[in-house]
Amino acid sequence: MRRNIFLFPAFFILSALSLPGCEKQHAPGKYKPQSIYVNKTSLTLKVGAREQLSASVVPAVAHPPALQWSSADESAATVVDGFVEAVATGETSVTVAYQDVGTAIAIRVEEADLPAPSGRVVLYESALTATVPELSVNGVGSYTAEGLHITTTGNTVQLNKFYALAERMAQYRVKFSADAKAVFKSSQGDFNAYVDVPSRRISIATNPITGKTVDFLQGDREYTVEIYHVYQQAKVRIVDEQTGEEAEIIAVHDGQGGVGQGALQAGFSVGMQWDHYCFGLAGGTSMLVKQIAVYALKGNVKLLIYGDSVSQPEGYFPTRDFPQSWTQRIIRQLGGDAVSSGRGGGTIHTVLEYIRNELPFVKAKYVMVTIGTNGGNTAANLSELTEYIRSQGAIPILNNIPCNESGTQTGVNQIISQVRQKYGINGCRFDLATSLNGDGKEVDKSMMYWENYTNGWGEVYHHPNEKGGQKMFERTLIDLPEIYE
């Protein structure tokens, strides 16, 4: 069979190619936009919040050019492909540009709000109208039908319940004498807050002191006193139960970003509220404590993050960089459906103590543990920890500890790996993320803060900085994708 083949004349093809609508709309180096449109002209974000900006060139073209995004001050906000992340309070601008045409968007970063009290979960609660076994009175008072009557200075009552949760609050129902100066402190003495009735003042013992005049404060009146710890932020709140008047003060811990000669800054110490809640009289005649309660400010979360100082970056990170720590990156990735609980200097025994006081009440789908830089990581101890987490209906995750200057992570991580295999559970290879050659052996010092101690430790590299935090977070995306599903 013969096929009919229709051939276009050559001149017709050339004519078609020369039509205006068929020429390239932006040959390299030739297209230049008149302007760049952005869907927002300004943006206000809370610290830790993120928002996606979209931009387009004017006039529009079929194949838009690649736009360049930049932030004038990355300590306030960063931007990647239009994705803005608020880092610390302040003002900056984000610019999107192509060649010499650009548009700037004003960015304002405000302090993040404290979690709403309505989301709180009771960790401990007790009326003090009879002997409470969990309290060590230490000779400063005695129980009455109304509550614990404290009349002696020089010591404090201690609640023998260990909490390290990064979002928590202790609450007291109290009545003060007209000359009372009450102290609410941590057992380690790193945090001290005062209610000074004759001076009508509340304060936190920072340097300089963080304080505020409270005009409604007077003796023989019932108050609720609340002591908050929310990562780097501490808050003291007092409420007059008769009138409803309230006052509060807030102080933010600003880490040094290293120690000794390696410190990035002087820092501003507020205190992590280590380990047990204490209260008593610093001066005056008496205070009556009717009730004490401890709350988690968040419950029923997808992930609880436990560990030592590596899991407590709020203690050493400068405030401006804290959102870039590995724990905060994970929490943001989960949309806030997570909380950390780290204690500097902690061992596996320490973790097991406060996890028993927190996990049964907070409840979590996954419990991630990164522990081992301070010793105690035996197979038996790790097994006990794993079995306890499972007993609470949670899925345990045992991470390898990051690399450090002494190389001790190698032996510890071998034991952690063995326990993971024994129970068939997952973990993140933080040692690979923080090693020089990606093999988990030699620490990449550029990922750690330089800590130059004068107590004999010498130069230490084992607290991840913002670069290490980024790499550790990225490693969770590889090793633990299930927590983000």
C-alpha cells in the first residue's frame, strides 16, 4: 500500500519559527523583571515560629528565573527559599531579588508566649493539712489543720520529687505574715525567687536582680504563687485570691555558648531550677503553706526527649541561637507536639528517677533518650530504662551519644547498639552526625562549643552548637522518620 507523505515547505517552517509568539521569553541574561511581587509586605512572628512567603516576577514569564532570598540579620530571622524562621526577638528584613531588582519584607520577631495553663497536666498535688511523706520539713515548721506553718528561717522545706521537664510549673497556696520574706528556690541553689511582703515586691535573684513592685501585697491574705520554668524562661506569678489581682516577672536565661576562654559571651544566669522544689522563710515571722502542686504545661505529646546536658541546650545556648539547638528543631518539626526533659550532669540513674515522676502523667507515644556522657550506661541499666518506658505504653528510642573530645562515645555507643538490637528498637546515630569523617570516631569540633575549664577538665568539646544541632536534627530525619509521620 502506498502512503501519502505531506512535506512542509522549508520557507513555511522558517516563517513559523520567526513568529513573535514562538521566541524564547527570557533568554539567559536578556530577561529583566520590572519588579518582584511578594504575598506579604511585612511579617510578625513569635520566636520559633515559621512562615512560607511566596514571590513572583512582574511581568510573568513561562519559566520564572530562580530568585535569591536573604536576611539582613540572621540572628533575628533566617530565610531559605522564602521559608522564614524566627530566631530571636528583634527586627530585620528579608529580601528577594533577581539581578538588580528586589523587594524587601519587614520582619518583626516577638517573644514566644508561655504555654497556656489550660494545657497543664498535674504531676504532683498535695494539701498540707497533715504530714506529707514527700516533704522534708527540716525543722522550719509544723503541720496544722490549716496547713504547714513555717516559722523558722535558715532552712527550707523540700519536695522530694525530682523534675527536669522543660515546660513545668510549681504552684503554692500561701498566707504570709505582714513582715514575711518568702523564698521559693531549687535544691541546688541555682534558682531563687522571693516574695517580700513588707517591701511589696517579688523578685528573681539574677544579677542584676529581676524584680517588680506589687502594690496589692499584704500580710494575712491568701495568695497563689506560681514558679514557671519554660526552657530558657523563668516566670514568677502571684495572684491575690480575694481580689483576683495578679502580678508577674519574667527572666530569660542567656547561655555563655562555651566556658572560660571559649565562651562566646558573658551570658545571663537565671537558673534551670535543678532538682527539687524548696520553699521557706528568708526573713520575718511566718508563712502558712496550704497546698503545693507541680504541673507539666503540656501533656499527651507525640515525643518526650530525655537526657543529660546535651538534651538541655537551654542551659548553655545563647538565647539568640537557642531555636537552632537540636531539641528545638525537632519540637518545631513536630509542630510543638513534643517536650524535652534534660538535666546537666545527669546519668542514666538520674534520668530513670525523673522519668518515673513525669512520663506516667505527661504520656507520650515516643520517648527518646540520649544519655551516656556522664557514665552509668551498662546494658542492665539501659535495659531497665527501656522496659520502664515500654511499661508506660510508650515506644522507646535509644540514641547514640554525640562524639566528644575524649572519644568515649565509641564504647558507650556499642552498648547502646546492643540494647537496641536486644529489644528491636530504633535510635539515632548522633555520633555519625557529629564526627569529622562521618564515621562516629573523631569529634568535629566545629559542631561543638569550645569549653575551656579551669577545674582540670581542660578543653572540652561535647555540647553541640547550632551547626551540630542542625546536623543532629537532620540525622533524625534519616534514622527516625516515624516520629514525624
